[in-house]
Amino acid sequence: MRPFLTIGLALLLLGGCTAQQAGYLEAKTQQIRAAHDTSAKGLKAGLCAMSLGAYHRNNTAAEKAALDVFCDPHAEPAPAVTIEGLQEFLDFQQYLRAP
């Protein structure tokens, strides 16, 4: 994030920069973006390459569900929360509390 701020500040300060300077700034911006994209791909690959044992030992049910959706493009996503579903949940809680 810091490199982008530096480049952005440089662009503001050098509003009338030459074509060569503008080209240099654009090249550096592309270089930083490529590095961030490579880092993101590596993080995703590492996350999805987790061993089966580590998956079961170190993750909660919610984390497992998130990993399943994130790493398996064919996984069925969790159903969306609706007002009706929330009301049913609250009604069920009241039912459980009733003596």
C-alpha cells in the first residue's frame, strides 16, 4: 500500500512531469501490481494446499465451510440469511426457553 501512496504523491507533485517520468511511474506501478498479484496467488495456493489432517485438526466448522467454498469452485455456497430465516431462528429460541 505504501508504494502506491508514494507513487500517487509523486504524481500529484509532478503534475507536469515529462513523458519519460510518467512512463517510469507507470512501469513501477505495474511492477508493484504484478508483485501483489503474485503474492495473492501464492497465498491462495498455500491455503488450498493444506493437508487433510491439518484441515480437520486446526479449523472450526465455520473455517472449514469457508475453505470448502474458497478452494472448491464447485462447492455449494451457504444459504443466504433472510429476514424469514432470522425470524424462524428467533421463534425457535423462544420455543426452547418456554417452560
